[in-house]
Amino acid sequence: MEAVKSIFSGIKLFGAGLWLVFRIILEYFGIISDGNDRTTGIKDLREEYKKTNYR
């Protein structure tokens, strides 16, 4: 029983990590914004990307 709880706990933690990475990627490309860009630095990265004008 403890092993099952441990496995589910690990799966939840793994899912949370994937969700965090997915959100950061979406914020970086400007698809979503939670209005809290200052804490993640995503807004600065996005502006820097626009300045360099990569194609």
C-alpha cells in the first residue's frame, strides 16, 4: 500500500514539473501571460528576443 502511495506521489510531482516547464515555454513565446512576468523574467526575455529580430 505504501508503494502505491509513493508511486502516485511521484507521478503527481512529475506532472507538476512538466506543467511548470510547459507554462514557462508558453509564456516565453507570449502565448499566455499570468500578469506576473517580473518574477519569472519572461517579459525581459521576450523583449530581448524582439530586439534581436531573429528569423
